[in-house]
Amino acid sequence: MSTPCTNNNTSFIITKVANNMVFCSPAGHAMFARGFYVFDDNTSKTDESGGSSASYSTAKYGNTTSSWAPPQLTRIKNWGFNMVGPFSNAYARPVWSGQTVKVPFILFENSSSYSLTNNQGWGKGPVKDFLHMATATWKGYRPGCGIADYRDPNWAAYVAGTMVNDYVTVQTANASASDKGYLLGVSFDDSDCLHGFGAGPDFATQPSGNNDFRLATWQCSFRRQPMRALRRSRSTPTATCTSGNNCMTC
């Protein structure tokens, strides 16, 4: 977009231009982000000829990383795209030192599923899994990667550890100021392994009072139902929780 906007920072901001919320670049240009989710080419799935997309790319470019990414970025820019999204190839990011075709990007980290085992030792210990206590009576969704307890202090510690230890964030932190300026924002976790987040403090909710982003109501319900499953299996009375109650003591 050639529409001007005001940005006094060295990074992208979100601002309103006319009636549209848009990104505003450090240079003061409005941008509506259009890009790929999983901009990558490492699949090993084969076609009827026995080759894979990765094998064809390797044959043409030499690899599916440093030699593949720059010409593909040029290609998608010619198609009208202007950024790369989560799960994209590390060599597609402008903070890679060898990148010659630089576009804005979203920094992505995936912590919650790894926090359950304190993978790499980046936290203070394993995080509790909500589904650990669920019996066969629980008929809700059971993601294979589990559901982390977001109120467990170990979860916050693991997220903090990810941000200072993982290659993606370290690479971005060590990049030049101009390359950091391509950062649009940060996305955390795949929704397959991240359930239960609710409204933040920005807007009122209906009913009111549900502005804990960790979604106290959902957490109440989610903790209550597995517990009810356990209680029913033992033929004991079931307590009733309301949205404002502390369900660990219901």
C-alpha cells in the first residue's frame, strides 16, 4: 500500500488508516499483511513419479533451505504477497544473515506441548497436564500433545526459557536493528496443543468478569468435568461450580 501512516518507532506498529486497522512500517507506509502459513518445502510425501516436492526443489536449487528460500520469496512477492507467517522456513526470515530477499515475518514459538516434559530443561520442571486425571467418562477432545495447565508456575517459566534459549528468538535478538524492524509480531503455540485461552482486559465480556486471558471459566469447566468423571466412577456426590468459583476447591 502506498498510503502513508505515522510511525515513530523502528518496528512495525498497528494503526488505523481510514476505517481499516493495518500495519504501519517503520518507514511510515501502511501495509495489509498477505503471506503464507508454513512457507516451507521439506515434505517427503511422494507423487506418482516417486519424487517429493523436497526432492524436486533440491534437484533444482541444491537444497530446501538457504538456496531455496530467496528465489521463492521473490516469486511470492511477484504474486502480491508481502510477508511470511508462522511455521515458515528459518531461511525465509530476514534475520538470517544470508538473506537477500527480505520481507516482514511473524516470529513463532511452540512451547506448551514441550513444557509438559520440560524439554531441553528450559523451565523449572514439567508442567501438569489437564487430561492426566480424566477417565473414560470424559468424552471431550483429547489432543495427543496434551493440555498444559497455564496456571502452573512451571508453564510461565518454560515460556520464558523458550524466549531466551530457542534458536528462533536468539537469532532474532542478535539481528541488526534494521532486520529486527521486519518483525510483525510474535505467535505462540499451535492451536492443536493450546486450548482454553479467553478474553483479555481490552473489552467487556458477556457475562461480565471473564477477562482473565487464561479463561478462568473454561479452566473451571475443564477441571471440573474430569473431576466429575472421577467422582462418578466412584459413585460419590458431585459438587457444582459456577463461573466465578475456584474449581480446585469446589
